[in-house]
Amino acid sequence: MTTPATPSAPKPAGDDRNLVAVDVSTAASFEERLHLFWKNNGNSILTLVGLVLVGIIAKGGLDYFSAQKELGIEKDYAVATTPEQLKAFATSHTGHSLAGIALLRVADDAYAAGKTADALTGYEQALPALKGTPLAARAQLGRALAKIGTGKAADGSADLKQLSDDASLNKGVRAEAMYHLASLANDLSNSADVQKYSEALMRLDPSSPWTQRVLALRASLPTPAAAAPATTDEKKPAEAGKPDAAAPMQVKLPGK
């Protein structure tokens, strides 16, 4: 009887003894490196992307609510027409630029009505909310005039002088300040200052309506009186020692 052949050992399904673990340094292709990168960092990247999206959505929501709030403030300002309504609006929106504009309107109305003390208070309240805006200089100008109207002429004139000399301000504000300085000088019969401010205004803006007003103001100044001509009885120094031709010549005789 023949001996059966020894069966050969079954071939393993796969021999992993010679395989090397693939990492970024041993990856052969870009696809392998990309796969490993996402395997190692995918969760972190997705988390970061999620946070960015949440931030974008949150910012969009804040922007939307801010826009809606601003729109509401603008609507409230639009319906405020009386001084009382404007004051109430300013109180409800303290610090907002529209609150400053509302107070500026209240102050202007008070000044036009001759209530200079109320106007001065309004201009001073409006200035903090208008700081950094073109209307700040407008409020400063109104405050200066209100000071003058309440008897603080020196302080008001100093404020007008500061505004007129500030080259960073709008020419309209500077021109009006110069005109009021010229007008104050005219009230004090200071023709030299009237001349000075009128010339400064012409250099600043010849076409300004304030220039036309200051020129009319200067034209109304009284002209210096002309020197009176010498009378025929007055004699020139060179002729003082000469005899008068009209007088008879007197001859003094010796012994007389």
C-alpha cells in the first residue's frame, strides 16, 4: 500500500509580514497623503469650520438686529417734531448722533425765539453726542452766540475767534464766525477790527453770503472827517516875520 503524499501546508490568505505601515513620510502618492491628513485632522478641521459658520451666522444675526434697531431709532426721530418730542427722543437715545441733532434743533429754536439761556443749555447738551461729526462745529458756533446773548461776551468772542482760526473746519462755519466778530467790533465802534475781519473773510471765501454782509457792514462805517482848510488869517511859519501888506507901514522917527 502506497503511502499517501503528505499534504502541503495550506497557503495563507495573505502574508502581512513584509508590509510596512503607511504614514505621511512613506505615502507614495498625493491621494495617500491627503487620505492620511484627513484621517488625522479631519475632526479638528470640521470642528473649526463649524465654529466659523456659527460665528458668521451669529454676526449676521447681530447685524440684522442692529440694522432693525437703527431703523427704529430713525423712525422715532422722524416723527419727533415739537421741542418736547425732540427732548424726549434725545433722552431715550442718549449718546446717539440723532439725539445730538435733536438737541441741536431744540437749541436753534430756542435761540430764534430769543431764549438764549435755554439755547445755551441745548447747545452744550448736544455737543457730546455730535463730537467727531461736522455738526459739532455748528453747535459750537451756536453756543458762542448764545454766550454773547446771555452776557458772556468775552467767552463768546473767544469761542468765535477759535472757530474762525481753525483751518480744519468747514468754510461756512469759519465765515459766519468772522462775520459775527466783525459785527461785535462794529457795535464797539472798533473800525480797525471790522476792517481786519472783513479782509480775512474776503480771503477765506469771496463768494460767501457772509462776505457780502460784512462788506455792507464795512460800508456803513463813518468815514474819517477831512482836515479843515487853513483860514486866510493863519500865516505860514515862513511868512510870520513879514509885514502885513494891507497894514500901513509905520516909521519911527528918532527922538519920538
